[in-house]
Amino acid sequence: MSKIYWVSIAKKSDETAVEQNVIEKIFAKKSELKDFLEQEGYCKAAKNQYIKIDNELIYEAAVEKVKMK
């Protein structure tokens, strides 16, 4: 059985604004995922949750581990 890491990144302008899906990415290795998040400037907020603040926008990345047969 193999596994992949799926990241869904949402963008919002403030806490009252509606979230919009910006990008979805799939990584085969956890190290690739961590490199991507570090390179893009994300900080860990909670388990499987990362955030990045850029000017007035907040980007939230949710990570899911998917097991495949």
C-alpha cells in the first residue's frame, strides 16, 4: 500500500471573507511536501494545518495523508 500527501490551499482576505480554493497539490513523499511548504513561507499552525500571511491575504494549507492500494 502506498500513500500520497494532498494539500489544499485556501485564500482569504480577513476572518469574515469567504475562503476560495487557490491550489491543490499532490506529493509522493513527505519530504517533498515539507520542502514546498518551507519554500513558500508557510508556518505550522496546528496538526496538518499551515498558514502564510502575505500583505493583507492569509493562505491556509490543509494537508491530508491518503493511503492507496
